[in-house]
Amino acid sequence: MKNPEENLNNSKNMVGKLKNDVIDEVVTEISTLLSFENSQTEELDSSNSNHVKYIPILNKPVLGDVWNVYVSNINSLKYFHVQNMNNYEYIQSISSKLNKYDSTSKKLPKVGHLIAARHHNGTWYRAKVQSITELGLIVCYIDFGVSKVLITAYKDLPKELASIKPMAYHCYFKSVSKEDENKLSVLDLFDSIYKYYCSYKITATFLSNNDPYLVTLSHNGKDVQDILYDLIWDGIAPSISDDPINHAKLIMLNKMFSSSKTGVVLVEPSFSKNHFYVETEFSYQIGKTIITEIESQTKWIPVLHPEEGQIVIAKNTNDLKLYRARVIKKYEDSEEHKCFLIDCAVFENCFEMFEPTVYLRTAPPVKIHCSLDISINFSGDILESMNLAFINEIAESKGKSKFIKIKKIGNPCIIDLEISGLNIIQVIKPCEVRVINDKHFNSFKVRLNSSGTKKISDVLKSTKNFFPISNPEFFQLYVTKIDQQYKRVKYMGQFEEGFKVMLVDEVPTKIIVYELYAIPKSIINVKTTDLYCSLGLNITDYSNKLFIDICNNGNVKFKMVVITNDHINSHIVKLFLNSKDITPMICNQPS
């Protein structure tokens, strides 16, 4: 567990509005958005009294409400807190009143109590005690939604302020994947996103009545979530409304959209089936021209103070090469900036920036952000396995022919991707299987529920009369009736008065039957698809008995995703029962 001092330090970047410098930065913007006559609140008494003269009417948001809001805290890409801008002046007045309030109580508050707490910037805010430590109190600033802040200076809260409900509302976006969350955290883009939230008018539309509130946020009619995704996946600074390279990309994509197929040179970097970058034959040629243009320049004009979103030629701190880049943010006490390398689709630290030529400022990007066109929404363990399968297929696709067809232009573009003439979706999507040889979880055979399997079943069910066979030939296929169902079998020899046969289309079990029939010609050569597979698990951590029990002698149908192809030994796969990975089900129980 982190100590409170660490929590305080970690919260500094998230506190945002509580910082004096941020408040100074946005006060001009906010003042233009607020008007006295539209305010739903009454000002606090401006006299020297320590009491509130008017209490505002604070209505919780309800379904359909549309508010101008201020994003006061970001917990993650998905979860955040907002304030109604109509309450902004009132919230500031509370702080002003608390700064003047002289408490007479010296009692240590209890967990859950509301108090006045002094932030490290010297300003007092309403707070709720979350825990008590030797170093001080851990609190949540209830009008901002900022939690786990260590404070040492506090006083009791005037009763009239304690009765006013918190003015920060916990909200969330509906569709944010773990992948989007992880990328945001790894790239440390919270500061850039918060700066955007602080600098622009944001409108919230509430889509639910309960806390946390489902919302959509918009700015100038554009979905804020889309704006943030442009930053995370395409390095387009939220503050930039007209980016010439992005505009050139749209022109290029419209030309590609009209084509039936476009050849692909490279698919890289690949994060998942929903986020990967494609370098087409056309954009590959653009990339060569860009490199030539950069290398041919002998006199660069330096950019000494680059702005957020500015397109520059920047030197990568890793390889010291020059790249087209967008400036995302400057690091304090450093000449380095976080930049998005436009033609590599990665974020890197850069320094020594220069003015791009006209061509370098306006040429489309080499890499196109893409997502596969899959009609079914997969989630959880299956989605994670499909992503692993996709990355593996892309890694193995070098040297193979690849084509894309753009189905929808956007960020990302929705596409079909073919590798060696096969749509990759057919390769990575779950298939229905039965385990027909379950000797070990790292060495078993599965049978796919393929089109051949369906044809065999349909023909056997629809055939009304089968021709009896009295003298079968060794190792030939016939039909027999087992448990009122006709099945394909292979003849293995005579046994007393019956025939010894082996089942063909399920677990290869030898049985004795007393009637054999000629197999319909249409399914003599139809093959069921069998694969040798492995779960790729540590044998000491998992139970083979549990694995065999779950397979139930081939009577259980699983969904399977091939994670890694291995046609020589065994494919590494994931098996799912009722959409749940079976791996935890066969784990050895701790003794």
C-alpha cells in the first residue's frame, strides 16, 4: 500500500482545478461562458460574516439533461467528475468564505465527516474524511471529485455549508476498452487531456439518472470521446481543429475507398484487431519521398518554442534521426517534448525541432489507423484471445500477399484484411470444436464443426433407405446405426457374429455392431477437420484429470481460438466453455 505522501504526489496531476495556476489559466474562458442572469446559484454574502446568506438550488442531473460542464477530475479515460458551470462562481465563493472562516473546534474528525481542508496550494475546500493516518488525514474534495489527498491543515465546516450537496458529479463514457485505458496510462497523456478539458467549453448530455452518470461530452458539436481517441491513436492534439496532414489523409482514404482492394506493404505497429496501422503500396511510396525530402535538406529553420499540436521536424532521442512529428507536450525543466511521430504511429521524446517544408507539412501519413470489420461483438477472454491470434497472424504474414478493402472511413478506418487470399477474420474468430482425443491438456486433438461436418450430418439425417452390406472390406467407410442415429464408421474386421468398427467423425472409439450399410457417395470423401492442439500450460500447475473431465469423452462443445500456429507439433489454443476460458477451471487447487 502506498503511503499518504505518495498518494498526495500522485494526485497532483489529477487535482487540476485545485491548482492556482490552472484556475488562472481558465478563469477567462469560464467567465465568458457564465452569465449572472443564467446562474442557478445565489452568491454568498460578501460581508465579513462567516455565514452563507443564500443556499443554491442544486438539482442532481437526470436523464436528458444538457449542461455546460467543467471537468474537475479525471480518474481514467472512462471515469471523470464534472461540475455544472452555472455553479462555478458559487464553488469559488465557498473557497473564499472558508479562507476567512475561523474555526473554534479542535476535535479530530471521524471518517466520513465533512470538514474544511486546506490544499497544498493554500486554498480551503470542502472535503470528506476517507481515512486517518499518522501523517494526516486522507480526504476527498467533494466539489471536485478528487480523492485520496493527504492534508494536515483542517477545520470544522460551517453547518450551512455542510448541508449543501457535493457539486462534483461522477460520470463515465460507455464504450472505453481496457486497451484504450492502458494506452492512455502508458503514454501518460492525462495532462494533455486535462489541459483540453480545462481550455474548452464542454457540453454534457446525461443518459442516465444514477451515479455514476452515463454521459456523452461534446465540444462545438463534436464528440469529445472521438477527439480524445484522435490524440491517443493518431497523435492529433485536441486543441487543433484543422490539421493539414490529417486533411491529406482523408483525401487519400477517399481515393482508396473507391477501390475494390489496395495492396499492403506492412501492418505495423499492431496492438489488437481493433487498433493496428497499415502501410499501403501507395503510402509506402509517400514514405520514401518523405525520407528523401528530409535527408536532402541542408538548412533547417529551428523552432525554438513549439506549440501544442504544431507539426515539426523533430529529432528522436532514441536514434537521433529526424521525423515528421506533432508536438503533444513539453516536459518541465527539459528541452525534450513528447511528440507523435506521424509516419511511424508512435509517441517518442524528441528535441531540436525545425520548420517542415511545404511538402512535409501537407503530405498524408505513411501509416493508416485501422480496425477489422467484425459484425459480432466479442468481449472478455475471447476478445483477448482473438487479439493474441491477430498479432500472431500479422507476425507470420511477412512475405505473404496482403490486401485491404476500406469499408468505412474514420479513426480508425474499418477494413477487411486479406492475407494470402484469406480474410483474417476467418482465421482468428472462435470456432466450435469437440476434443476427440483428450490424453493431455498439452497434447490433444480437436475436431472442428466445419462445413464438412454439417454436410455429413445432413446427408445421414435425410437419407431414407441405406443399402445393407454383408461382406465389408477392411479400412473402408460404411454407415451403421448407433443409439438411433446413423454414423460413419471404418471397418476394422470380423468379431464373432458382428463387425468391429471405429467411429470416424467423433472420438475414434472401437465398437462392435451387427449391421453395416453402404455410405452415400456424396459423403464418401468428405473429411472432418482435425487439429493437434495444446493449451501451452505449465504441467505442474494444472490438472489433466480436470481437463479430461471437462472434455467428457468428446461430448462437450467448446469455442476455440488458435493463438499460435504450429503445424509441425501442436497449435497453441484457448478453449472456452460458455465464453469462459477453461484454464482457471483446470488449475490445481492449492493444498
